[in-house]
Amino acid sequence: MNHNASLSGPPRRTRGIVLLGLVIFGMASAVFLVRRPLMMSAPRCMAGRWHGCFDTFNGVVLMTLVVLPLAALVVWVLASRRRAAGITSAWRISLAEVGMVHGTVPFVWITMMPGAAPGTVPGVVSLVPFRDLVTMGPLGIVGNLLVFASLGFFAPMRFAALASVPRILALGAGCSVLVETAQYVLRLDRVSSVDDVLVNATGAALAALASRRWWRTTVETPSDQPRPVPAPAG
């Protein structure tokens, strides 16, 4: 049995290396395809200018990629501290925490970008389900699926209480309702649509299904935590 267990190690390690290589290759390919739009915003972003960088889709995507090494460093620091404290699955927990933030904030930022006439046009609310899906188009639907995808993917890996597809669906819907409400209250010249909520929640649920094998189903504590000493009888 020990021989079989030792043989199962290398294939798993190989699959992990292949998966990591595919992810890196996919990200590099995506960056290569959109390199020209991103480079248009690079001078303004590198100069620290708000206009032309943080108020544009290309600028936000570029800065998300630029701070990716910093996010990886934060994961390493958190995981190292947790491993020193004897917490199991330190890397998974740390990656989930950083992934939720790094993968969700840019999409929410883009969603909250104002339209052409913010503050002057009254808010528009669309409460008829599936009516706006036609006007979204394929690109709009994919974008809405990705808004809370990172949250749905990593939240069950971090919190055992969220290790359920219905709970992630409710979490995605609740976060989307907050975003749509903020768009309306702040008069950002954006349409607050129930279809956005449905698609955003669906994206979170689909991402949760993709990470199901890594869900955190139990509460983990440091392994070297001292156990309570029983009181002497009498």
C-alpha cells in the first residue's frame, strides 16, 4: 500500500504542473490578444493619472495585471504565517482570500463606472426578467458572468459555511443587488436590471461548481494548539 501511495504522488504533481502551465499559457495568450488596447492606457496608468486609466475598462484591466505579482506575494506571506502557526491548508486559505479580492474588485469597479451623463439622468430600473438579455449580447453576458465568478470560486474554499451552491447563488445575487442599487442611488446613468442580478448570480454558482473539489467543509484550527488539561478529581 505504501508503494502504491508513493506512485500516486508523481502523477498528481504532474497534473498540477500541467494545470498551472495551462493557466499561465491561457493568461499569456489573453494578454497577447489585448496587448494593443492595454498599451493605450499604459502611459496614463504609469503616470498615476485617474482620467484615462482608472475610469476606463482597459486601464482597470491593465492595473489588475500589473498588481498580480503583488497579490501573489501577499498569498505567500499569509500562507507562510499560517504554516508557521500550524494551520493546515494554509496555501488554499490564503489563495482564496486574495483571489476573492483581486478577482472581484476590478469587475465591480468596472460595473460602477458612470455612463455618459451621470448625475443628470434619472436612474432606470428594469424588473422584467430576461428582457435585457437580448440587448446584452454575448460579450455583455460573459462579462456579467465574470463579475462575481472569483467570489463564487474562492468563497467556499475559504469559508465552510458557504460550501453550498444555493448559498453561493444567494451570495452572488445579494452582492449583485447591492451593486445595482448603488448604480441607481448614485445616478450613474446605468440601467439597474434584474437580468444583471440573475446572470451575476449564475456566474458565481458556476464558478463555485468549478472549485467544488477544493471546498472547505470543516473548520480547521492550528495543529499545535495546546489541548485543555482536565481538572483533577476531587
